[in-house]
Amino acid sequence: MADATRLGLTSNPFEPAASGAPVTADLWLPESWRTRLRSSIDLLSGGRGVKALAVSGAYGSGKSYVLQWLLREEFPRRHDVKPFYFDNPGVQFYDLANSLLRQIGRKDLAKCIWELAAIHVTGYQRDLFLRGFEEYLRSHRRQTTDVLSELQTSIVNARITADEEIAHRLARLVTDSPRKPYFEYRDFVAGRPDALVTEREEAAYFGAILTILRLASGIKSVAFLVDEFEEISLQKRLTKREAHDYLATLRRLIDLTHEGNLWLVVAMTPDAVQKTNALAPALWDRFTNKGKYHWELPALSEGDATALVKHRLAAVRAQGDARADELFPFPPDLVSLLKPATFSTPRRLVQFCFYAIGGATESTPVPFREDYLKKVEAKLYPSAREVAES
Amino acid sequence: MKDGATLAATIPFANRENARSEGDQHQLEPRDAWMRPVSFFGLLRILRIVAGSPAGLRAGELDEIIRSGGAYQTGNGRPSRTTLYHCRNTLLRLGALKREGRRVTVERFDPLVAALLNEEQIDSLSSTAKEHFATLVLRNSDCRRHFFDLFMRGSSDYTLADFRNRGRSVVWFWERPSPTGKRAVLEGSGGRSMALSSPSAIKGILYGVRYWARDQLGLIDEFFREERGFIMYPLRPFGEEEDPSRIAKQIASLAPPGIRKWVELSVSDLKVQLCEKRRQEVRSLLNAIQWLEAAHAGYVVLVPTSRAFATLTASSANREQLQLRGYFQDNQGRYISHIRLHNSVLSALKEA
């Protein structure tokens, strides 16, 4: 990269991979995207029933960015919704539980259950429960079975769940914590004797977890932001059963949202939309309310593309530089110099800008000239003909 | 999983079993399923060898000439005796060869066989030779009754041209009538259907005559749709509408009217509209997409899908390959499910 001061920047504000959202910068969405997302969320907030939204688009169209925006900007702004982000969660329903509980952490979840249940303990071990979870962890010498049984009853009394088996599994999640203060994958394989999840009661189990999160954090609902839903398996080929599992997972999630305290935002490719709709049209209709809550991410317009670049540049503009609202070191007519396929896809645009800035040397004229920009574009995104010729 | 069984009912394939009554099904006797996957280019060379011996050849003599002269090649190299038996049997059943005692001779008085023998000797099967063979296949009563009739509504008296111009689609799919049983079902658009349960019936129809029609003779093409199954449809005669720019123009005509800068089209939907309905090869559509990308670089965006999702319902390596066959693969090896066209491309194509 050329001397940053020559470009009027403190660093290169674009990422080479442009995969998802930048880690540190504040997130920016085109005004039309923000309006559309907010109005969908407002509409869903006010109503009852399924709170689900499908966001579809090609790879690089901004799906992950939109989910990150919901995670980091929009849901926190609303205070009463706690969002969780799942990336490529796996085909089984409990893969989601695995991902969710790992995000919370075993100790924190066990502590939540302990504290919610402790006030309902009436009999044996009352003192132990009143001394708090940390003290329990320190003084763990007692008969686990006694604590387990007391905790199980208290979980039911705390209205976390009415199901005895789920209450037992949750109680075990707490009492086994001193011995094993972490989650491992086998904890989420239903049917194993030492599993922390219940077999054939997936929805009820998840309902209990959501209740714990709501009661413990004083929030109204939880939002699941599921990215790359179509990458449901790392295997090359899914079995028929797994193909069913994909739809079953989606259906169970939608069933959960019926309770009114779970939001579900799923990002998927256009092919995933088409196939889900083809395999289970009724499910798709329920999920998107007959297409009303399915949003196909639009291509960036010339204005949106320019605004995106300006926003990124402004964040790293050297202090005192008067060009805070400009495209410098890019020329003012940057977008008109690029092919529509380059500037209309956020990932391509960000990658292009990264390499244009990163590849500039001391001798590269600034603002960048058309021939330099075209060279960068052709190198990054050669046409099929250019590839064949090379 | 608790919902696995109930969910199966939401998948269209699973519903078909109950929807079809046994009465309208066509049954196939194992002896009628003699068709096997053979190369028609190889058959033409065998026909020429027999024609070179006016007195005819015994089976062993013919096999020896074929094997020593390398007249018939398989994927593994030299053909086995079983393969050569099936080649001979195919030519006999199609009426290109006849038996005279223990010898086989050419049916010289059949104009189609005569025309095949007059074909110029080249390294592949010419389109005319394909048409002659296609006529022989369509003329065979077993092939008609157990395969081609499914494509035709009403009368079973039709020519090659009738088949190409009036034939309708046939959908096939696998189903499990019992936990251990498995059968292939072919459903014609005229309400006719056929279930293939025995291994010989499946070999003869699915891997025999279907393979001839699709891969050898260019009579039909096939693609997959999740909600329907494998769709086979008749192809128009060779040479028509092959120009990719013409098909690209047809693609543009399917874009919904409006003022949007970009229009996204599903390749799977394009296959229905341009291949199934207009009787064009899937390959022609894929060539047209490739042409579009090259001719309008920067104004056409190819939208890939994940390989796992592309073959979501495939439960074997073969079916996975069959499903992937209908996808356009770009120069990076990605499977393309949708294409996005800039409105300037649409305007240019519509005006061209």
C-alpha cells in the first residue's frame, strides 16, 4: 500500500475476503435496506404468531452483514430482544442447541438455572441453594443425587418446564458442572445416557432454554439469526433422512416462534429458497407468511455503492483531512467506471476497493485513474473470455 | 426423530404412492425388458461387419471379428461376451439383423438398414444415422409399449416426427411401496403410468431404452426438479434452435417486465420454460448461459448454490450426478442455480 497519508487514510478500511461484517467498524446499511428491515420487524413485533423472516441473496450479496447488523445494531436498540447468531448450524435440531449453549457458556447457563430454581427450594439443602452457585461450586462435596432431585423439582416449580425429563436434564447440566465445566458435542446427541438433551422432545427442551434466558435476563424474547442455512452439512451428500431433518429443523424452529418469545431470521441462497418452497410449500408459506416476510436482498444501486465506499473511507480518514465526505483516493465518478456486476454486489465492491487501495504504490496517481481501476477490476473479476484466453 | 415420518408426508414424492391407483398402471413382463445400455455407434460398426459377409456370420465368428478389430469399445476397453450378446440381440430385436439358421445376416431390404449402411464412415454417429436408429427403436413394439407410449396421448400410431413434435413429458421417480421394496415409477402426462419393480425391468427401461433415447439418439432430454422428479421430454429435430444467442434472446423474453435494474432468473425454471416446453436440450440452455456471461461480461451475474443443497434429495452417488447434470457449472467449478441480468442486457437482447 502506498503511504497512507498520501491517500488521506490511516489504514485500508476494506477487507480482502469481505465475508460477513467487519469486526470492529460500526455497521452501515443502505437507507432502503434499513427501512425495509425495520418495518418488517415492527410489523412482526406488533402481531402474534410466527416471528420469522427469510433473507435471501447470492453469496456476497450482504446476507451475513444484514444478520450482523440485526445482532449488533437493531436488536440491541430494541432492548427487549436478545439475539444469538448461528453460522452454518448443521442439519440436526440439536446442532442449534449445541451452538446456542456454547455461546452462553455452561457456567453461565448453570448459574441462571441455579438462581432461578433456588428460590423455589423448600426442603432438603435449602441452605446450600441460598448460599449461591459460586459457593456450591467451591464446596462441591455433597451427594449429587440429593441436589439433583431437589433442583429438578425446583425447576418445575420455577415454571421453566413442566416436563420431568427436561427438568432432570437441566438439573444435571448444573450438578455436573463442577466435574465438567464445559459443553461437548456428545452432550447434544439425544439418546445417549449422559446427554444433556431430551430425545423426541426437542421443541419443549428448546422452549425451556428460552424461558431460562428470558427469565434470567429480564427480556421479552430471544432472536435466532441463522446464517448459511443451506450449508446444512459438511458432508458431500445428505441422506434422505438428513434432507428431512433439514425441513424438520426449520419446522420445529417455526413452531417455537409460535410461542411468541422467539424470533427467527434465516439467511439463505435463492436456491435454498426455491428448494424449500418446492419440497414443503406449506411450511414455506407459514415461515414467510405467504412470501410477505421473505426479503430478496436487492443489488446495490449506484447511490448505495457510492455511499458504502464513502462510509468506509470516512471511518479511517486522517484527522484534520477536509475530504471526510469524499471518495478520495477514488475519483468522484468511481461507480460509473466499474461494471455493474462489480459495484452492485457488496462483497465484490469491498474486495475491489481493498485491492485498489492495497495495490497502489507511491507512483500510482491519486485520485486513482480509470486505467488503474479497470486493471484492478479485470484482475479481480476477469470475464469468462479473459479466463479462457489466459 | 419424532417428526421424520410425519414430515415425509409433506414431501411431494411421498404423497404420490397413495395418489395413484393400481388400475391405471402398466405392467412390464421381464421377457419384454431385453434392452440394455449399448453404443449405437458400435452397433453401426457391427452392422457393417455383418454386411461384409453376405452369407452371414455365426455368433462366435462375429464376436471374434469385433474383438480382434476393436469394432466395439466399452468404458473398460474390450467388450465382454455378454455385451456382444446384447449388441447382437439389440440389432436382431430392432430388425436390423435377422437369423438364418445359426447365422445372422443383415436385413438388406429394410430401407432404414440400407440407409444406415450407406452412411459415410466417420468417428461418431451422424445425426442422420441417429435418426435412422431412432426410427428403428420407435418402430419396436416393446420400446413403444413400455416407454415411448407414455409420452404420447391417445393413439399409439405415431412417427418419429410425431414423437418429437407432439410428445409430452414423462416424470420418473423412485418410491418405496414397503420398507424393503423399491420401485421406479414413470408417469406420463396422459394419465398413463408404469411401475418398474424387478431388476430386469429397471435395467431394460431405465438404463436401456431411456439411455438410448437420451444419451445415444437425442430423442429425449432429462432434468430434475425437487417437487416433480426426473422430467424426461422429447427433443425437437437436430439442428433447430442450437444458436446460443437465439436461446439467450428467449431467456430475455422470460424476464418479467418492469423498471428494475437487475432481473434474477432461476435456471431450474428456465429449464421448464425453454427446455421442457420448447423441446430444447438442457445443454443448449447451459451453452446459452455461458454465451451470455462471455458476451455481456460485467452485466451478467452467476449465482452459485452449495453442492450439498443442489443435491439435497439425492441419496446415492449416481442420483447426485444425475441431479448435478442439470446445473450450469461455471469456469470456477461452481454450480449455478440462478442468473442475474442487468436491464441493459435484456434491452440489447430484445432489440437484437
